[in-house]
Amino acid sequence: MPNFQSGAINIHYEESGPADGFPVLLIAPGGMKSAAPVWANAPWNPIEHLSDDFRVIAMDQRNAGQSSAPVTAEDSWASYAQDQLGLMEHLGAERFLVAGMCIGGAYAMGLIEAAPERVAAAVLFQPIGLEDNRDAFYQMYDGWAAELQPQRPEVDASAWAAFRENMYGGDFLFNVSREFTASVTTPLLVLKGNDIYHPEAISREVAALAANATLIEDWKEGDAVASARQQTIAFLKEHAN
């Protein structure tokens, strides 16, 4: 996998599929450990299944997988959006599709907010969201931070705490509001979540609020896996322009 360097930030990514295909940015599940290899644990792996038709770009988020960056009290969802947009600019992808699972769904909505003219459409696989589960996200962050802290002795406790609050102190999808979601006209395909990190109600509300959203309820088991995969590929092909 090659790297994209921006100052002290090093973003690891991989490309597959035809070089002249319409670009799809894949943002993996895994919370703060969102990295391309985690896609292998999904019901179907979009790196494999999209590469026949699209230029697939799968990235490791900062300080996950093989990507790295400084840690500061100012880090937030916007920091990740800047990495994602910077990578796509580096690769010459002015306009692109986004497919994100788990935290990747929230990142995808952040990209639509930051650069709506660049995102042709987005697929949100079981997006994270707030529903009496904030402590679960704090604990997930704390576990990630505990692993990283020995490598960042210069970062004090207040900076780690501020970063955590910037990420998970918000409402709804944490990085975008219900009001923003209701204003979104970008085509969305939402695959329903069903657990503590990916509440069913959040998926349903995103699909209900956004003007051009479609909800897929069953996609994880049995015949539903292939059906949802086909629907997802068809959705991406329809909006690859």
C-alpha cells in the first residue's frame, strides 16, 4: 500500500480496480481503528466486489492501521475529513463516491458537509450514532488511546480528553446534526444497523431525514447478503457521474 504525506500526517491507502474507473473512497469500520484490512470482516468485502467496476481507494485513518499523525486537543471529525479530502486530491479524484461502514458512515456524512460538490453519492453501512450509548464510545476511544499513548509521550491527559470529547461529545451521528442531515440532497444508501454502536433507530432516522435516501433493512445473513451487495453496486453505478 502506498502512502500520502501531508506535513507530519502519513496516510496509508491501497488502490484496486481500473485506473480510469469512477473513484470510490472506502472508509472502513473499526471505530478509532478504522483501517482497510478490517473490511475483510464485513458481510461482503467491497474492496473485492467493487474493483471490477470502480477505482477503489481504501484508506487507513490517521493513527490506525499503518497511518500516523500527531495527536492534539484540537483533533476532531474535521481533522479526519481533511485527511480524506487531501488523499482524494492527491489522487486526482475531484469527484467521487463514498462507502463507509460503522464510523465510516459518520465520516461519509462529514465529507458531504465539508465538500458536497465532490461527493456524488454515499453508502452508509450500519452508521454509528447516539442512543443511550455514549459510554460505549468513550470506552472504545479510551481503549484505542491506551494503546497509542506509549508512542505519544508528549501528549498530556487534557489533550486526550479534549480529543475524546471532540469525537464523541456530540449528538446524532456525532459529527453532523439532524438539521444538516435533513438538508442533504446527495443520494444515500443506508444499510441498517442493529447493535449498541450502530443503533437501528439511527439508520432509520438518517434514511427518513435525508431527501434522497434508501434504506436496506436486511443485508448481513443468508440470501440478503448477495441481494444487498447487488443493490449497493447498482446504486454506485447509477451515481458514478
